[in-house]
Amino acid sequence: MSYHIIAGTQDFLESLRGKKASLLLATSVTRTCEIPNLSQAGIPEHLHLTPTLDAEFITVKQVRSLQHIASTPSGIPTPALITRAVHELNPFKSIEILDLGLEVKPKIEHFKIHSFDLTPSENITQHAHIDAFEVFQKGVAFAQNYEPQADYTILAESVPAGTTTAMATAMALGYEATNCFSSSFKNAPQSLKQQVVEDALKHTVSSMDVFEKLSALSDNMIIFNAGFILGLQATSHKLILAGGTQMASVLLVVNSLLQTMGGELESSKIALCTTQWIAKDETSNIKALLDQLDFQINAYAAQFDFSSSTSEVLKLYDQGEAKEGVGAGGALIYGLINGLEAQSIVKKVEQLLYA
Amino acid sequence: MSYHIIAGTQDFLESLRGKKASLLLATSVTRTCEIPNLSQAGIPEHLHLTPTLDAEFITVKQVRSLQHIASTPSGIPTPALITRAVHELNPFKSIEILDLGLEVKPKIEHFKIHSFDLTPSENITQHAHIDAFEVFQKGVAFAQNYEPQADYTILAESVPAGTTTAMATAMALGYEATNCFSSSFKNAPQSLKQQVVEDALKHTVSSMDVFEKLSALSDNMIIFNAGFILGLQATSHKLILAGGTQMASVLLVVNSLLQTMGGELESSKIALCTTQWIAKDETSNIKALLDQLDFQINAYAAQFDFSSSTSEVLKLYDQGEAKEGVGAGGALIYGLINGLEAQSIVKKVEQLLYA
């Protein structure tokens, strides 16, 4: 096996072995990332640039909106390195960027950047001020007009502080989320995160409908992707959600919407793929989140770590820093089920890091 | 990077990463190749067979119209080996041959050989006797009816003595071409080449229009490809010109035609890809040719050499022999942006050479 099964069986993933995938990177900014010490997904004071830089790096291997590739204060490099490494060794058929509210547009040519007239959402402790129904509908519409470039699609995300908005989202919708959400930190700032989520939840009351709650404390990526998933159900196209607990939160939103609006999810068309740093994380619990879904879902974790690397900063991943993001887990699995050796991915990441 | 940027940015090429290409090989004979010692692209006295043999070798890995694969008197093997090696490791979606005036038709089945009722053009020192406007129109028409088999197309060439006709073409059109054109020889026979071009230029006067000049001293490949490029502009299909200074000359013809006929080239649909033997060649200057274009063009050189090879004849490439042809540079880049390691291409070329 080149992956671990978190939920379901291997059949879904095995049916994709040898097929080509397109990568969609859903990027957005929530001003929640401006809360000090909440996220280490990028450079402090410049976290809002992280999704822009990630988009630039995976497409053209350059960060053009800042001098250096996003790395954390402790020097942990972005998981975009992993996604780019796989793309160089076993390329995606295409990479397209979804601008779901960026501060700065990626400076790239010849790549589709889909714009949806969305602006960064506000700090959820103050109310996010999202028009959730509108964002959701844009996701549905995008799916309905989506013309696949490849056999299946891998949907990734880059949203700094996104695990906090994901946790607030899950809790507002009534799911058990305590100690379930991961963090870009090894030692997750759980008390800070908890406090932010508690402050955010004050803007919701249980009588609100799903969209009202999402408007207050979610983020554009989660809401849009829930719409995209449901919009894509009308087709036979297969989708991999490449991400950890944030993508689990997207599925929880889908679950709540189905409960409210009726309908079922044909979950044989969709799976979640993440890293084993998420799957084995002792400070979060993606399985517990997925277990709360009313539908069956296949979920997998890439069998990949940096134990064979000589790079000390990459080994920080194995100690629990960074963990996931920019589609790293999905990209790894895509590479591994298409014949790449983990060892060659490690080497390519090292090359990119020390180029 | 798996390539160097000669002009423009990496974005065009990065957007093709992971996509499949069809290869079109434009083949033609100019009797200019019968001038002794002007070209080493093949066997002396049999240079007119080289495009035929190249077409046979890249498609079916056999030279059927002669016993041995085209190699030079000093034993330098054809760059078709490189193109074939990439095709075996990361195949083109299709290979089609454009017969733009061959002496002998390739003996291959199941591959499309497009015929255009063209005969070899004459020695340019005597006047090439080409109906340039007709050849150009055939290129335009072919583009208009072109049904892409893949995501993009790589257009390659095999024309012995083609750098001489390319140089004559550029000079007749008024471009600065001194020391700009490469040669299949390491020590380019510049004085002979210069003399041939000077003799050819005697058949033109400045009052002639572009087509009259091309009729006198160009070759069918250059003229047809200029038409193909312009005809393809009506579509969104992306094209890579796989070649060195000959393909630069094609672009100069396009440039002159646009100056005369009006119109603009949407150069975001087109790029030139060559070898680094051309890009780094001290006896020619492809950059200086491209700089004379009125439009922006992306141009790249494959990061590939034979330094890791144990073959002495292959290492002659690194010393400046052969350099390019039969789409070698474009093929290398196609392989490298689809995950091939340079090392594996070297090994495959060695296998083909010593098979």
C-alpha cells in the first residue's frame, strides 16, 4: 500500500490508480489569521499573502508577491513544496486557482485564476460578515459549469488560520469537535484557538439556519467547497478533497445542508485524502469528525514521511509541525498511486527547498 | 528547473506541465545540401535522405530507406535519437510527418504522412525556385483544418543544410544575422556558409516583396511553418516550435509578413524550445535573432547534456557537434516537464545508439 485507510475501503482510490487528475487550489483569506500566534502558516504580519504565494509556487515555482517562500517563524517550509514536488515528478493535468477572497492576486500567466468577486472574510471573533448563501451558490454554479480537464479532480486549499474557522464551523453546526481540529503548530495553541472559537460562537444562536451560522464564523473556502461538492453530484466526475480537518469540516457542512434541504450524497464519487501527519496526529482527530457524517466516506492518508531526509526542517513535519495544506496529502497519494517512490518525492522536496 | 529561459518567463511552459503533445515533423529537402561540406546532417552524397530516415526512425525505430541511421562522417549520431528516446519514455500522443518536398517518402505504415505536392527546392546559389506564396498558403490551410490530437502540438523539422537557407532567409528580409546561425558542425564552415548565402542573395533585390525573396533563397519548411503559425492563430491551440535558429528564422518570416500584411501575433499561444547546445553556442546567437521580433516570444532551452554518458560520440554534442534537429530540444523539454529525469533519457539514447 502507498496509503493508509482512515475510513471506507481502498476500492475508490484503487479505481483512480493510473488516471490523471487536475488540481484546483481553493484560496482565501480570513482576517482571523491576524490574531497573533493562532497560525504559523506563513510569515507573521504577512499571513494574508500565504495563499497567494502558495498558488504562485505550485504553478511556476516562484514566489512573486514576496521575496521568500512562505515559511514559519521556526523555519518550517510550506507544504506547497510537497505538492510542487509531486507535480514535477508526476504532473497534474492542469492546475487552476480559485480566488475565493484573496488580498493579493497571484502574479502568474497562462494559468486559469477563477474569480468570484469575493473579498477576504472578517475575523470571526467580530463576525465574519460572509454572505454564505451567495458563496455557496457560487460553488454550486462553478461545479455545474465545470469542464473537467482530466479523469478526476483534486480539490486543495490554502487558508491561513483555516483550522480555527473550520473548528468554529463544526461547533456552530452542533458537531462534537473538542480536540478534533489540527493546527499548523506541533503544540497546537488549543486554549487560544478555543477562546477564538468561543468568541465566534457568541455571534450565533441555535435558532439560526446553517447559512446564517456560516456567515458569522466560517470562511469562504469551506462554504464554496460545500457548494462545489453538491453541484458536482449531478455529474459522474470524481473528486478528491485534499486536506485534513478543514476538508472534514467542508463535509460536515455538506452533511448539515443535506439534513436541512434533504437529498443524499453519492459518496462513491468523493473521497478525502490527507497526510499521515494528520491521520496520526494526537492533538486532533479527523476520524472522529468523519464518523459524524450521515453518509459513508472514503478517507485516506498518504504513506509518506521525511524520515529518510537529511533535512532537519523537513523532519519537523514528522514531529508534527505544519502537517498538511495546499493539497499536500492528496498530491502525495496522487504521486504514489501513479508509481512514484516516496524516496524520490523526498529528494525532489529537498531539491526545491535548497534550490 | 528542467529548462533555461532564453526569453520571456516560465509561465507558458509551466502551464503545459502534465499535458500531452502531438509531434509534427516538417521534413523537406533543399538541394543546397548538395554543396560539399556545408552540412554534416547525414551521410555525404545521401544528405537528401536524412529527413526520410529521421521520420522513419522516430516513428518506427528503424531506418528503412538506408541500411544505417543517419550519422555524420565523424560519427555523430542524428538528434532523432534524442527525440525517439523521449518518445519511448514519455510518448507523444501522436507523431505525424509533413512531407514538404522529400526525395524519398518514408517507408512507414499507420502513421499519417501529410503530402502537399511539394518537391525539393533547388540550390539557393542558383535560385531555389519555390512558389513561396503557394507553400505559405498550404501552411495556412493545413492549420485551419488541423484537428489537434493532444493538448498542444510540438512542431519539429528535419532539413539538411537548413541553417544555411535559414540564414539566407533572415538576411534577405533585412535582419541582422551575422554570426547568428548555428551549424551541425562544431566548427561551423562560416566562410563557406557565408559564400553560399552571398551567392543566394544575388538573386534578390530589396524591391522584391517577402514572398519573392523567400521564393529565391528560403526552403519549404520555413515558408510552410510560417503559414502554419499564422493559420493556427485563429484557434486557441498552443504550439511549440522545436528547433534552434531555423525555427527562429520561421519567426522572422512571420514577423516580416505581419509587417507587410498587418495583423498581430498572439504570442502567448506559441513558444520556441531548443537544446542548450544551441542556447550556449558561441558560434551562433539565437537570442539576437529573437530580439529582432516585434512581438514577445517565450523561448526555452532544455537543461540536458551528455556529461553523464559513457559514450564518446554522444559527448560530441557537449562539444558543439550536431546541437539540434528533429525536434530534439522540444522533445527533451516535453520529457522533462513530464517527470523524466535527464539521466534516464541519457540511458535510453545510449540504448538506442548501441542497439
